[in-house]
Amino acid sequence: MSRVPGAVDLMLLGTVLLWALNSTVTRYVLTHGFQPLSYATIRYGVATVLFWGFTYLRERSFRIALRDMRLVLLAAAFIFVNQLFFIYAIDKTSAATVTLFLGMTPIFMGVLASVIGLERMGRGFWAAALVSLVGVGFVASGSGGFSGRLVGDALAIMTAATWAGYSILITPLMRRYSPFRISSLVLAAGWVPLAIAGTRQTASQSFHFGWLMWACFAFAVIGPLFLTNILWFTAISRVGPSRASLFSNVQPVFGVIFALVLLGEHLTRWEVVGGVGILTAVIVERSLRMPPEPPGG
């Protein structure tokens, strides 16, 4: 019995580390020759092919009910704008700053769930949301956001907000279909407008890169997009989302460490204060929620 939880813990930790490294790797490739939309287009295209192959071998079908297609397309639209926000946030500000703002995703999920009536939030949650908002102010002012990086900071915040919206949208679909089938369909549908938007940059993109750039690109496809979906959903099916969410709390911490060590970025004291505020708010928010029932089978 003890061996299974250990394996699951490794899956969750591996997922969080891969996600945390994504901002740093993306920042590196964008500052060493890849154009933003060209990178996003090719990356999502390759990941879509990989995930479709994996899902077909596993399930032999991508069929969903016609009534659910609207939700799939809406989720794909959120993925599309999420990638636009993310890629240009990384392009216009530091990876460490973007990582701190992405830590707000659970707060945005709680706000959206409350607005659309999925969940009633108590005073404790709104206090946590206020602390998170104050933390955002500290990070933005400390990163120079109120002067030179305002656009990048705003895009990073919108990245967290749109990912929260996407996560809520696919919740009812996950009750009726496997996460692999839904991920395959959403990836494919979201890639189409991304490819259209990135046509000009992709056509003019030079691919004369060294091995390190291609290694980073391979990681960005296989790690944060392909492998994490398999590890994360497999782990959730065994222990439930409540325990899994405990691991995701530390993602911003690892993400900042990667950016500081690998890219030589730095944080001001106010960014550190703001980051601690955001992380504290997320931990408090999750501790106040009733833990959901683990999914069956």
C-alpha cells in the first residue's frame, strides 16, 4: 500500500517541476531567436499530434456528444487567448514575475466559481483574495510594472485569469469523458486560431538554432504540454484533486527559483513581499475550501 502513494507523490512533484520550468524555458527561447507566435504555433501543433496519438492508442475514439461540442469550442477559445497572453507576458517581462502572477490562478478560480454560482465563498476567501490583490500590487511596483513593464504584468494576470476560466469550463466535461479525450479535442480546436494568428511570424521564422534551443523546444512540448497532462490526471484519479492541489501550491516557488538560477533574473524586495502575499493567499484559500470527493475509477 505504501508504494502507490509514493509513486503518486513523484507524479505530482514531477508535474509541478515541469510546469514551474516552463516560464523559464519559454523566456530563454524567446530571447534567443524564436518569435512569440511562431513558437506557440509550432509548439502546440506538435503537442496536439503527440496527444492525439496517445489518446487514440488509449481510447480508440475521440467521440463526444454534439451538445458538449459548444463547451469544447469555448474551452478552446480560452486556451487560444490564454496562450496569447502567456507568450507575450513572457516576452515583455521576466519569467520570475510571470510565475508569481500565475500563482493567483486558484484565487481567480474561486472568484469565477462564485460569480457564475458554482460555489459560495465565505469571508475568509474574500480576505484571501484581497491579500492576493495587494500582493499583485507589490509585485507590479517592484518589477517596474507601473513604469516600464505594465503591459507584461497585465498580460501575466490575464494568463492566470483565462487559465482559471478554462479550468472551470472543462469541469462538467471531465465528469462525462476522460481528461485525455477532452485535452486532445481542446488542444486541436485551440491550435487552429493560434496557427492562423501566427501565420506571418511562422512563415518568417528562421530555424538556424543550436542544440540547446532545440532541447528547450523539445522540453516545452513533451514536458509542460504532453507529459504533465498524463501525470497530473493519472495522479488525480488515484488520490483526488484535494491532495494534488497541495503540490501545486509550491509551483510559483520552484518557478521563481528556476528563473533566478537559470536565467540570472532577480527579484526586488517588494516583489518578494508581493510573492509571499500571493502564495499565502492561495494556501489560505485552499485550506478554507471543503475538500472535494476523489473521482471514481
